[in-house]
Amino acid sequence: TDAYAVARALLKRTPDRGMGVILNRIKSLEEGEEAFSRLSGVMDRFLGRRPRLLGVLREAPGIRRSVSEGRPFVSQGRQYRSIRAVRSIADELLSALDSRPRFSQDGFSRRLRSYLTDGEKGTTPGRYR
């Protein structure tokens, strides 16, 4: 419901916007596929747009603990599938940012790149791969 509402609001402001979805707290890939299929169908029916699935973040025991402790779960030393998925999604988004004209890379894009690359343009440290 929240994803649909956000998509509707974004499309109202910028109708030509591409839409991507990241599903989180998913128990299995089958559950993720089913959830995406439902969301995609609703968006197609009522908004005339089908989103692209950017990734599925599966539930992991340490993620809830990280959230309650107020620290990012990707900073943990453990290799949860969700951490690998976040890193993969981040790599894909950074590649998309690299292909955008320089003038359109806003403050958020620069901050995201700086956070994920330790400030080194185009170099993603091993912990983010």
C-alpha cells in the first residue's frame, strides 16, 4: 500500500519517471515474487505503469537487532543475503548514476556515491561488493 501511494505521488509530479521497487523483509524468494506480482499488477491497472524489480531483501536475524540498535545492518561483519543484495542494488544504482550527465547528479547522488565508495570516485571498496 505504501509503495503504491509513493509511486502514485511520484508519477503525479513527474509522469515520465521510471519506477523501481525493492522489497524488504521477505521470507522467501517465492514470497518476494508474489508480492512484486501483486504490486506490479495494481500499479499497471491503476497507474498504467509496471515497475522494475530492483531487488529483494530477505529477512535476517541480525537486521532487526541492527535496526533496534540504530546502526546500519550493512556495516555488520556478517554476510547476510540481504547485505549482499543491498550491495548489488547499490552497485547497479551507482552504475546508473555514472551514465547520467554530470550536471544532473544532484546532492543526494554525490552523497550516496561518497558513502558507498569512501569518497573515491568510481571505486567501490571490497566491503561493498
